Amino acid sequence: MHFTRAIVRPPGRNFASGLTSAADGPPQFDAALLQHRRYCEALRACGVEITRLEADPLYPDGTFVEDAAIVTARGAILTRPGAPTRSGETDSVGRTLRAFYPDLLKIDAPGTVDGGDVCEADGHFIIGVSARTNERGANQLREHLEGMGYSTGVVDIRGSETLLHLKTGIAYLGDGVWVGCREIERELEALGGFNIRELISVAATESYAANCVRVNESVLVPAGYPRITQALDLKGLHPLPLEMSEFKKMDGGLSCLSLRF
Ligand code: CIR
């Protein structure tokens, strides 16, 4: 899919008060802002026009905008994030998205969905049931997506100790090429229903880099993971390494920082 737009929200001053399971210490605000700026520059370099939301002190995790919506070529769905402290993030994302998608759909209670649990591969959507996305939410999302003419599949990642979201462990790079950490590989292959021409396995030491993002002719990848970066380069996928250290401290990956469409 060719992207022309992205919605982002820079981290706010209380970013360090968000949710995290990482034990790397609190993120540094100035460094996070700089990393976010570089992320936006990379998106622009890939040909994407950026709409920037204001940081909201009520929502320290609000910079992870991907969790608040599922945005597709045929329509968009506002989620109902699974963490109670994040549920209000959808208000401002919804206001902005309506300018592009007047018929915005939504997930209703008691369903919950985090956008990080939804992975699109050429019109097929894999939905992860996780600690954040429940079965009711996944089913509502399937109905919405299938109503738009897409196909869907569900994978249960609740047994995983390391995957916060489905896309913590996999990324689809187009043309049948996937990136996956070992933990999710088997589930992915068992799921079927979509094209797996090639699966690039991410080493356990580089598992954070499984969350990479294809944006037009490039792949945004976290800096500091030489094996995956080299593998992408060898395949002509144009990796663009971006420093993500401060977002990693808050359990966030590259994909979470934008809604691309
Ligand atoms: C959270 O726990 O909700 C945030 N601190 C991190 C969310 C990361 N989002 C994502 O992987 N899609």
C-alpha cells in the first residue's frame, strides 16, 4: 500500500508516567522529543505528509497513536484501547481522522482493541487477541473489516510473555515478505490465508526490531539491530534506522508512533 499521510503525536512532558513493563529506567523527555522529530523527518522523506496532534497531559501514552485506530484504504475504525488509562486517547484521534474518514466506525464496550494488535497484509487483517484486545473487540473488528470487503484471521497471543501486541512480534513488508520473532513464527504459518513468500526471522537478541514498518520504498527499523538491518538491505528493502531508545523504555515500537494511510 502506498502511504501519503500519517498522523502522529509527540510525547508530552509526562511521557514517563505512561504504562511500561520495561526495566530500562525512565525515558528522557528531550531525547524522546528528538527521536520523535527524526521519526517524522523519516516519514516525510518517504513521501508522507504529517498531521500532528498536540500532546495531551491526560494521556502520557498518547504518543502511541497507532493503538487508537485501524486505518485502511477503504475506511477507518476507532478502537477502544484495552488499558483503562488510554481509553480517552481516541477522542482527539477521532476528531482528526473524521476529516479524512467521515464515516468512521468504532469498537463498542465491552470490546477492546489496540491498533498494535492488528497487522494488514495486502487486504488480509490478522488480529491478535492479547492482554489489550479481547475476543469481543476482535469480533467487532472482523465484522467491520469484512464489511469493507477485507478478509481477517485471529491469533491468540495471550500465552506469550514477551509480546505486548501482535505487532511487537511481526511486521508485513509487502510482496509476501514478513519479519517475525521466533515466538510468533509458528502461529503465523499455522494461520495461513495470506501470502508468506519469505519470512525473515529476527534473532532473540534483536526481537525489538521485529516491529519495523514499510513506508513506500523504505523500511523504518530501530537503530542498533545490525542483523535485521543488513538482512533488509540485502533484500533491497532500504532500511532507515531510527533511534528508538526512549520509546522502547515505555514498551513502544516504531509502528505505534504513527497512523499511516
Ligand atoms: C502501553 O503500554 O500501552 C504503551 N506504554 C506502549 C504502547 C505501544 N503500542 C504498540 O505497541 N502498538
